[in-house]
Amino acid sequence: MPIYEYRASRSQHCDLCRTRFEVRQRMEDPPLEACPKCGAAIRRLFSRTLIVLSEPLAPEETFPTHTEEEADRLGLEDGFGEDEIWE
């Protein structure tokens, strides 16, 4: 459920609605019109949101897959292959 921020819309307020306060509500719930503590008129504020997008992995970031023949040739069947020095 989203968290909405509210604040008193007039000079009459209590210690809760004097500054911003948060209320967890469903998206389809109507906005609150009165402070839950003192009953003063309040308004919902626009707040910053955090949106995280996850991109699919690029081909070079995926795990390598080998056929059985390639794994045998590379020595991958029984753990790590032998150390080799390439020149």
C-alpha cells in the first residue's frame, strides 16, 4: 500500500497536522479530509517517488553455458580445468 503525506490546510492545527504526517492507504481510498487527531481540514501533498527499473542482463553478463562436448574439452566436468599459461 502506498504512503500518502498530509498537512493542515488552514491555520488551525494540532501537533500532528502542523507538519507533514504520513498515512498508509490503498490507492482506491479517497483522500482524508480531516486530521485523525484534531479534525482540522487537511490536504494531501504531492511527494517524491522512487521508481526502480530493472534491465535484462546483457549477453556478456549472463552465465556461460556449454555443451557437454565443450565442457569435456575445457575440463569443466570435474570442477576447475588445469592451469594453463597462454602466450
